[in-house]
Amino acid sequence: MHPAPLRRKHDAGATLELLSASEDGGFLSLSGKVSAQVGPSDDRGRTIDLSAARKLELNFSGVIGSLDN
């Protein structure tokens, strides 16, 4: 079972789901996923043929440290 998303953002045909976010000792931990439909392009991405679209899903997790000294 997957946890309910904290945030979901749709923009430009993509969905960003932030599944978890926490802070501990000046470090920020994030995890989530990005989903989109992708297709071929003959002009370096200016136009995209979605008639034969394929689903793309990326999962991510990471820790970001403080930028303060």
C-alpha cells in the first residue's frame, strides 16, 4: 500500500507527487514520484507526437543538507 501524497501538482502534462518530507538536524528528506506521457519528437521537443504515447514514471528520494554555515 502506498501512502497518500502530501502534494500533487499537474503542469505541462506531468504529475508530481510529494509522498514524504521531513526535517531532522538541519537535513531535509524528500521522496516522491513524477509521472508523464512521453512520445517522439522530430524537432528537438518543440512538438511531441502523443498518438503513441508511453507512460514514464520516476521515483525519487534524497536528503538535502543545510546551505548555512
